Amino acid sequence: MRMIICNKRMILTLLTCRNHIVDFPPDLLQIVQDGLIIKEGCILLKNFYVANRRHTQPRQFDDLTAYETFVNGFIINDFCQNNFLKNGLLFVNQICDIVDNAFPKINLEMILCKSSSNVHFTMHTLRPDEVPYLNDNLEDYIEPTMIIRHLVQGGTK
């Protein structure tokens, strides 16, 4: 099950997006094709885990959520030329499909945040003993923000 939470700024941003089909950028596709990996209880984008494993360890962070959001965080714009928000949404959908098939019992939270020039993506496992990366009141955030939760059937945050 997927649950989407947006602040009003994100809803307005989505309403103003031009409605046209975009091709999924090859560089983002490569991140998807590299897949996800579970290491030390964390679900990580394999591409970024491999690139950072020598420099970043879970013990350097307050909790596993902080570690996951750091390793999995990136700027969508760095991997495509335009349509950053739409490409971010396509990326999220691709990650949800991977989780549905490979990790169906994991509750995962993905975040898209749009600034004036960038779209930032990150994700983390929802853990009952840790605080989520963002609070549920997205109106507290200045930037257009969206949380996409991939929840195990019957699961909630």
C-alpha cells in the first residue's frame, strides 16, 4: 500500500506542472537498475552505498534513519536535464515497484522536496523505535514537500 502526504505548496506545484510524458532519464534508470541492498538493517540504494561505504558508517549517525537518509539522499537534477519533479516522481514509482517485489515486508518512507532550483530525494525505513526524518505536519516546511510511504498491508506509520 502506498500513502502520499503533501503540503499545500507541493499540491500547488503539482497542479502547475505541465501535463506531458517524460522519458525516464538513463542516469536515474541506472540507479534503479542497480537496485536496493540491505546492510546493517538499512535499505539502501546500492549505487550510493557502494560509492560511500568506505567513508560513511552507521555508527557515525544518531540512528539508522539518519544513516539511511544520508546515504540515500541525492539531487534529482544531477541525473537529468529537465522535468525534475516529474522525474523524481517516476523514480519514486520505480523504487516502490522494487520494494513491492523484493522487500514486501518493509515499511519505507520516500521524500521529495523541491526548492527553487532542485528536487531532493531521500528514503528510510520506518522504524517503531526511531523518529521519522520529517514530521507529519508538512505545512511546517517552507519548500514543497511530499512523503510517499510504502506500507506493508495493514501497516501504518
